[in-house]
Amino acid sequence: MMIGILCMGLFSIARAESFLITDASQIYDVRIDVACEEDKCGGEAKIVLYQKGKTKVFQQFTSEDLNFYLPEDRQPTVGERPMYGYQSGLMFGDFNFDGTEDIAIRNGNNGPYNGPSYAVYVYHKNKNKFVFSQELTDLTFENLGMFQVDPKRQRIITFSKGGCCYHAKREYAVLPKKGLVLLSESIEDAMRGDDQVAIIQRDLIRGRWKETVKLYPLKDIYPDN
């Protein structure tokens, strides 16, 4: 009997499923076609956008590895992006601050520490479709998952780390005809080897970088170490 149960577990088969999501965007409904096994979905997937109230396909995308988990209601989440937790398969938002919705689609775990990575598409008004953004996509491959967006300040915010004790936060602007421009870096470096932590702040001011460095005892920043 134990052998039979083990074999069933080893040979569980993923099945094709289709999900319709109507509350992720103010403009679009989304259909996801992907293979799922129990509560995990992944592998090659098709993502289809429909303008709300219409049945004609607006645009279709593919992902080599959409990779997401299903909650108890078996409806995929959209927009969740905790830094060290589960991040959703789809993200909608105005990533380049032009007043239109853009979309990010999970494409596996190609980020640092096998973290989530995304293909990012921004809406092109003249072409009336989403176009691939290499520089925004690269941010998700180089940092800890999907970037954050501050719409009031019109900033894109990323987080990265090196080992246990080096953390960096970076803020970017999206400028016309220039694309992404790094504006500031906030770094916490506890890997100096001298029992001190360096808090480094770099800011781009009038085209020139200004840097300040403050040192603190390691025990004040990491009291449990």
C-alpha cells in the first residue's frame, strides 16, 4: 500500500487550465492558459488580453515559465510583490509614468538567488499595443524580484543584496528619449570586516553625484549578531 501511494505521488500529472481574471486591471480582462499540478502552475503559458466589455483579442503574450501558486479559491493573484515572499504571475501598473497601464509577466526565476523575473511591456499609444521594454525587464533580472513604483514621485525603486550584510536600494526616473536614469543609491554595507556598518547615500544633483558615508558600530545595526 505504501508503494502504491508513493507511485501515485511520483506520477501526478499536470493538467491544462484556463483562468479568466477580471479584477486585475481597469482596462483589460485577462485569460491565462497554463499547466497546473495541484496548487502550482508553471511552464509555457499564454496570456490573452481583452478590453473590458469586448470579446475580440486585444493582444496576446507567451511566457516560457509563468510560475505561480494558486490560493484556496484557485484564482491567480495579480500584483503581489513582497521582496522576500511570493510574487504574482502578472503585474499591471503605469511603469513609465505616461498615464497608461503597462504589464509585467512572470518568466521564471532568473533573478538573484533564484528570485522571480519578469518580461515588462509598456503601452505604446501610437502603435496601440504593448511593446517589450528591455531596460525595465533587466531590472527584474538584476534585483530582488519586481521593482516598486512610486507614482507620486514618479520613481522606480529596486532592492538588491549581496550575501547577508550588503543591501542596496536604488531609485530611477524614466525620462523622455533617455529612458531609465539612476537618481539615488542607499547602501548598507556590513561586510567591511572592521565591526562597523557603512551607510552610504549617493544622489544625482544637477548632473553630479553627491556621496555621504556614515559609520556605525556593527552591534548597533545588528544587535543579535
